[in-house]
Amino acid sequence: MADSTAVNAQITDAVTQTNVKVVAEAPAQAIASLYQVASHSAGLSLQNAVQSQQSLNQISTAVVSKAVALIMAIGE
């Protein structure tokens, strides 16, 4: 009865090596994922900074235009 449930040693070795490989690669994959998330966050923050600067430049142009119009209207 014990012989019918025995598993070939090559099969157990293959499964063990696969498990060891997965466990050994897990930290490297976790760090790679962390690097990707961090670089994506940095890219988004730079995009937000550029968008904010462009919006402030548009507002600044409108304010300067209005100020010049008010200055020009003083002499009238």
C-alpha cells in the first residue's frame, strides 16, 4: 500500500526547486514593483507641477492685462 502512494523523487525535487525559485525571486519582484510605483508617482507629481505652473501663467497674463487696462484708463 505504501508503494502505491509513493511519489517519484524527481517529481518532489522538481516541485521543491520550483518553490525555492519562486520564493527566491519574490523580493526582487517586490522591489521592482516598488520602483515602478515610485517612479510613476514622481512622474505624476511633475506633471501636476507643470499643470499648476501653466495655470498660474494664464492667470498672471490676465491680471497683467487688466492692470495695464486700468493704468491706461487713469488719464481718461
